[in-house]
Amino acid sequence: MSLKENFELFELQKGEVTTWYAEEIAGIRTGRVTPNLVANVNVDHYGTKTPVSGLASVNNSDARTLVITPWDKGVIQPIEKALTEADLGVMPSVDGEVIRIVFPSMTEESREQTTKQLHKKTEEARVRLRQARDEALREIKIEKDKGDLTEDDFYEGKKTLDEMIEKANKSLEEVTTKKEEEIQAI
């Protein structure tokens, strides 16, 4: 595997980590509730697990209220049950043909807990990035040991990987800072 292929492998894995991280933090509550908080809650619908977003439209009616409008009125009860079991910290209420979820305002304590949760996910993403870098570095080292790479190429490749992970970590930090500001906004 050439240096270029190793760099491409790292970029591919970095993209996967970035996508995973974006999905993970989308479900973290900020000062304003978003449909992402419940969109991926799985509902047992005719024996299969289907996300809420596949069964209903989810919209904000205000900064603290989500309104879920099922496309099939027969799934109101299963959606309500799934939302109750999802442990969102609030109880859904059925209002005719829609389900409303009113979230309380975030307290200082809940903002701190949410920020800790965000930092935990960020650290998990950093670990995944380091693992991807280490895997690419192992491959480069194998190439050097086989004699396919010179010592200079090995160290140049290592330096490039370090620059790539530094750039990826900086990008993660920017996303984290933005999300943290959203959490702290009142």
C-alpha cells in the first residue's frame, strides 16, 4: 500500500468518524429543541424498528415544543410508547392526531451535564481519529520494513499523517465549540 493509499484510507476513516460525530451531537439538546432529538428514536412498527422520522413529520412549534404528526394515525400509540421508553426526560402527550413534547427550560446544572456529555462524545471521536491514524501509520511502517519505502518517505508520511490528524482535531474542536455555545445559549 502506497503512502497515497494510506492517506486516502485515513481520510475515508476520518469522514466516517466526522459523520458519526455529527449524528451523535445532533441528538444532544441545546437551549432550543430540534427535531433531531427524537427523529432517530426507533418505533416498533409491525414488528420492525423504524425511526420516528420514517413514520411522521417532526417540527418545532416553539423553542421548547416538538410536534410529531404521524402520516398513519394508527402509529400514534407506538410512537408515544417509543418516546416514553426513550428516556428523553419528558413525557409525550397525545393531542388528537398529533403528539406534543414540551421540554422544560434547561437549568444551569442540566447545561453543565449536557456539556459534559458533548465533551465525552468529542473525546470518543478523537480516540477514533487516533486509531485511524495509528492504523495508517502501521501500514506505512510495514511498507518501510519490507523495503518498499525509504526512511525519508516513512518520516515524511508520518509527518503528513500528524498534520492530517491535527487538522481533523481542530475541525472537531470548532464543531464542539459551536455546539457548546448553543447549549449555553438561553
